[in-house]
Amino acid sequence: EGIFHFQHTLAKTFRKVINRKEGILAIGGTSELSSEGTQHSYSEEERYAFVNWINTALEKDPDCQHVLAMDPNTDALFTALGDGIVLCKMINLSVPDTIDERTINKKKLTHFTTQENLNLALNSASAIGCHVVNIGALDLKEGKPHLVLGLLWQIIKIGLFADIELSRNEALAALLRDGETLEDLMKLSPEELLLRWANYHLENAGWKKINNFSSDISDSRAYFHILNQIADRLGCRQFVTPTDVISGNPKLNLAFVANLFNKYPALTKPDNQDIDWGLLEGETREERTFRNWMNSLGVNPTVNHLYVDLQDAIVILQLYEKIKVPVDWNKVNKPPYPKLGTNMKKLENCNYAVDLGKSTKFSLVGIGGQDLNDGNATLTLALVWQLMRRYTLNVLEDLGDGEKANDDVIVKWVNKTLAEAGKSTKISSFKDKEICSSLAVLELIDAIQPGSINFELVKTGGLSEDDKLNNAKYAISMARKIGARVYALPEDLVEVKPKMVMTVFACLMGRGMKRV
């Protein structure tokens, strides 16, 4: 049926389009002077597209009516995002349940409660994999256009790409080419899958293929008019105008195609006997947390598939730099790799990554470069966890006169802080089963910022699994709201996953020592 849509009115529409030259409207980039005196330009096309997307997405949300609908032709967007509410809502649209709605300040906002919303938004954006290292709450409050648009694009893109992945959408296997296995397809990034999807339909409709979502589109109007035709038919005309296509804005064209794919992929899951569907396991919670942590630090390339994207160790080496381990980039083979010997080059990088770990006193018994290169899940995770742990502890050491931080130091600090604030909870270790109620985390947050926890929302006594999860959701969002950059998920507290529990308490300790 999908192909039928493509071809049915195609010839007719296409003739009409060729005869009517598109009017090209030039939109100049606008600039604003930032406080440092440097000039940042931003794209008015992007502002226009994002405003329309947000207006549609939050149209019925009662908490956003004070700023919606925004006028896409003005700078309304930059002031509308200043209280943090819309940002929090957009994050939850992209990754449902990231922010506990009970923690968003919605009424009678003050300077302080607005600041809390923006902290909540930024720390939650970081937890879903947005790179927010150079953005502060003040930048958002002041509505600095290039920073606001940069953050919004990341949030929107994460939501658009959520289902463009084989374990979420098995029909994507229809895009397999001759001689390819499911594993080959699983290695593609969402961008690569979308390009392949567009080409699959273009080929079926008898048009030439495209190689990218920028220059190829601007001179291949066929692509746009074919896809545009279905978009109109399906009521998902979002993100682009003919001008954006001609100017080849890669972000907006990518978003347009992703939205179209999400609404109407027009693919059928193949019943090919040779396909090993058993390969299609979705990522685990732990894998997602590590991947989001890496992406939030701004590693390049973006990590879409944890093991595949670490197989040349380029990302791992960047993470070493983030934990202050010097990397000699002259020793590193960088992509693009040669046609011959690619794997050898990648393996050399992996060996170097393991050597660095050993010199950093990581515990890497039985782990070699080959294991990273093979994408061995258990052994790759063992190294990644030590990188994340060191990153978390470094933050504490920077705050605490450089004294060595370890599990014991954190546990002692937690118990001392709870006792001094007159709280009843304490923890024996990060394995302490009592942690499953999240009470220790909630009381610690209240000890760090007195009066921040609304204990009427906290369930105590004989807790059901739902009660535990609700407490944990509240605890994780509150930790982010008071300024702790927590990557762990509520389930990690409920199930008392010691590694992730450690990161929660360590981040709270960091926040407590800052006393901001």
C-alpha cells in the first residue's frame, strides 16, 4: 500500500512541479552578541521548525498554556523556554518518564524555582544523552539562541530516533541488501537507516538515490516531492518548507524524514528463513546508561550501539581524556581507515586503550585489546564502568582538597550528613537492601537542601513494588533538580544495583560539598 501511495499520483504531481519553478526565499542567518563579545549566528529556519513542532506536541498540555502557542516568526521561543517547564515536557516526550512530573515547579514561579526547573531540565537532558557541558541554567533563562536551539535539537532528535532501531522495529529488516546479515544492519546509525529507508522508497518509485540529507536533496527535488506528497497525505508535514530543502538544511531534512518514518514506515517484516531474529535483543538498562553518559560528555562520533561503536577505541580514548589520563593521539589510528587492514588499525587502538587502563591502575585482568575489538559485551562493560567510576570520583576529588575518594569515604559522608540533619536512615554499603525504598536518597537530598523534599509524596512502611518505583522516580528527579548530574535510573535504586547506587550517592556528595 505504501508503494502505491508513492507511485499513484507521482507522474502527475511531478510534471506539475517541474512546470512551476519554486520561489526561493533567502533567509539570512541572524546574529546576536553574547556576553563574551563573540558573535553567534543561528538559523531562523530551525527556530521556525522547532516552534511549530513544540506548539503541536504540547498543544493540549495544561502546564504550558502560559507560553503556547508561540509565534514561529518572532523570538518568542527564547523567552518561552526561560522557566524550564517546556524543556522538561519536551524531554519527557522524547524519553517518556525521564522526569517525575511531581518535581516540576509549575505555579507562582520565583527566580529560585525557575532555576530549579532549569537544573532539572539540564541534568535530565544529560541523563538521556544530550551534550550539555557548556550550557548553564542562566544561558537558558537569558534565552541565548544558539544554545537554546542546540539543546532543543538534541532533545527532539533523541525522540525522533527512538524507534529507528532494529530491536524496536523489526520491519527495518526489509532494508537488508543482498549478502547482508541482520548484524550488518544492526551496526547502522539511525541516520544511515533513514537514508537507506528513503532510498528504498525512491528506488521503488523509479527515482535516483540520494547520499545525504543536505546537498543531494537540494539538487534532487524529486526526493522532496515524492516524500512530501506522502507527508501531506498522512498529515505529517513537519520541520521543512521547500526553502529548507533547497538550502539543504541537514538537521531539518533529517527530522522531516524521521518524523515521516515514525508515522508511516511502509515496510513489511520479511519472512526470510535465513534471518536470525534471535540476535535482536534491545539494549539493557545498564548499556543505555553508559551510552547516555558517553554522549553527554560530547564524544565524537555519537555512540548509537555500545559495542559496535567502541570497536576502534576512538571513543574510549576520548573518555580517558575526560578522566584526565593523557592520550598520545600520534599513537592512534584515526578514521577513515584504509580499505585493507582496517581491523589491524582498530585493534592497535584497542591495545593502546587497554595499556592506558593498566597504567591507570584499572582492574583489567583477562581483558585484552582483542576483546574490545570483538565487541565482547562483558569485558567492554568492565572497562567502561571503571571509566565512569573514575569520572564520578574525580568530581569529588576536585571538590574535596584532592583527597582520594572511594566507596568508604562516600558511605561515611552520607551517614554523617544524614545523622547531622537528624534523619533516621543510614546505609551500610551500596549493596544495602534498605536502599530499595529510596528513603536514604530522599532524606539525603533533604539534608543537602533542607525543605526540598515534599515528604507527603513519599511512601513509607510496607512498600509495594509500585511504591518503591514511585519513590525512586521522585528521588532521581529531585537529585537532578537540586543540581546533581545523576545518570542512574529509578529501577537501579529499586533493584539496588551497587554500581549505579554508588554513582547516585557520589553525585549527591559532590552536590553537598559544593553547598551552592
